[in-house]
Amino acid sequence: MNLSKFLVTTTALTLSAGIASSQDMTIVSWGGAYSKSQLKAYHEPYSEKTGVNIINDDSSAEAVAKLRAMNEANNVTWDVVDVVAADAMRLCDEGLALEIDHDTQLAPAPDGTSASEDFGELIVSDCFIPQIVYSTTFGYRTDLVGDTAPTSVCAVFDLENYPGKRSLEKRPINNMEWALLCDGVAKDEVYNVLETSEGQDRALAKLDTIKDSVVWWSAGADTPQLLADGEVIMGSTYNGRLFSVIEEQKQPVAMLWDAQVFDLDGWIIPAGLSAERQKRALDYIYFATDTQRLADQAKYISYGPARASSAPLVGKHADLGIDMAPHMPTDPNNAKNTFLYNYEFWADYRDDIDAKFQAWLAQ
């Protein structure tokens, strides 16, 4: 290579490297097996296609508080954030998330069906881009529950027949609902009861009966690790995390699908990004939420894709080669007794009940 050609090539590489570094994009999610599924299905192919360098941040559990603080400081460092539907609604109401025109800013289905029709009722907010249907449910150690495996979620509150530690998420959501269900409240009355101060106290009183036996978790990977280590006899977490510990790690753990809480998870783009960052975030969202990409995520974790057009494309696990459909929370054998999470209730009551729950925890 002659000198002039070498200098041209070197300059081109330097410019390319400079462009790549200016194209860092921070995507916030939940970590563990879930972030790995996004890495394989979305991040790696997007980076390969565009050259954008994706930086992973596992702070989704604190997304609302952190985005509030970033907005207050006028320094939003996140580009795309994975949140549950209720948090997306709160962020949208507070003006902290970008409103999306789903039909012009997201890909249509392969047959031309509009994105809004393909996602259907899962679009619960103008700022929310649905990604998966998942459930929060319980796993239990098959070798620690004795001769009678639990079949009811209320086994969590049964210390006599199932003594030992159990893990619960360090927040009121789901715990309050399960507590009321296991205190005799009918499924269709749970949120009517929970909106009252007396109902909240009733749920906390039920949780009081096992409080001394609870290990509290804040990251989705915590319960699978606690189960694998034998530190808890049963614990709540997301069904995809339990799939990983059962099918991939081959731990002596089984699923307890009873009263699994259906929920939605998806993307928001923070408000207040520069025009360049916003354009890049929207480009990523368009790519990552098309029909094939959402189906691809189900190759790595047992969450149902949010698009109707993606469901028929769900096949086998990328590494294990097993059919994924029977491991989805929506499978008829798993969905015999489900509990539907009320997004609007928690969007309205989350801050107040959070404060009450944290005060109870500190007692």
C-alpha cells in the first residue's frame, strides 16, 4: 500500500471510529436472562446493521424515579427504556416519555396490517410500545416441598405445610393482590378492596403472617439464584426467569402457575432527547418491534410476543431446541387461573401505596 492510500485508509478508519463513538445508545432493561434475550434478538442485529454501539443498563426497576431525577437535572442520559405498562402510563402522564404515532413510527405487519391493529389492546398508553406479555408467578424447589407439591398460590402463606424462606419482590405490586386473594377476597373484587385504606391494611396484615420468612428481592435474577442456591423454598419472579433456571440450568425447580399475574412490558423513549438521539431511538424501536424481531425474542425466553402477527412465528428455543409455545404464560395449560394486572389502578395509586408498603417494611 502506498503512503497516500495508507493515509486515506487510516483517516477513513479514524472517522469511522469517531462516528461509532458518537453513536453510542444507552438502552435500559432488567438484566439477566431477559436482557440476554434482547441482546440476541434486537441489539446485536441492530448494531450489525447500523454500527450503533448499544450500552446496556439494568436499571428498569428504578426507571420512574431515575427519569424524574434526570428530567429535573435537565440531563437525560438514557435513549430507550424498557418498562412495565403501568410505569409507561405514569411517565407519559408526567410528560417524561415521548408520545408515539404507532402507525407511522412502527413497522406494519408483513401482510400490511397497521401496527396499532397488530398490537391491539396492548397499546395502553400513547407513549408505550408493547414488547411482551409475561407473568409474575412462583417457582419452588421440588426437593424442599415434601411429598405434596404446591398447587395454589396460597401455599406461599402456608408456613405449616411449607416451612422455610420464600422470596417476594420489594414492592406492593402483586404481593398485595396475592395477599387479598389468599385472605378470601374474590378475584373480581381485589382492586375494589385495595383502593381503600382498610383494604390496604388487610393486605399488609396478611403479608405480616409471613414477613419474618421473606427474602425481599429487587432484581428479576434474584429469585432464580435464591432457588438455585436452596436459600428459599419458593419465590416470585418473572416466568421467563424461571424458564431459564428450570430448562437451561436444570435446577430442581418447578413452576407454580396458579394466580400468575399477566402483565405487559415494552419500550418508552424519554422526552427531552436531542433531535439526533430521538431519531436514532425511533429507528431502533422501528427495527426491534417488527413482527420477526418480537418472534425472535421468544427463541431465548418464554415471553409471549406482543404482536398478533408474531405468535405464529414462535418456534423452538435457539439453543435447547425445545418448543417454546408450551412454556408461554398464555398457554392454555398454564393459564387456567390467571390474574389480570390492573394498569390504571397502579398508575393512579402506585406512589401512595408504595409509601405505605415501604413504611410497613421498615417496621
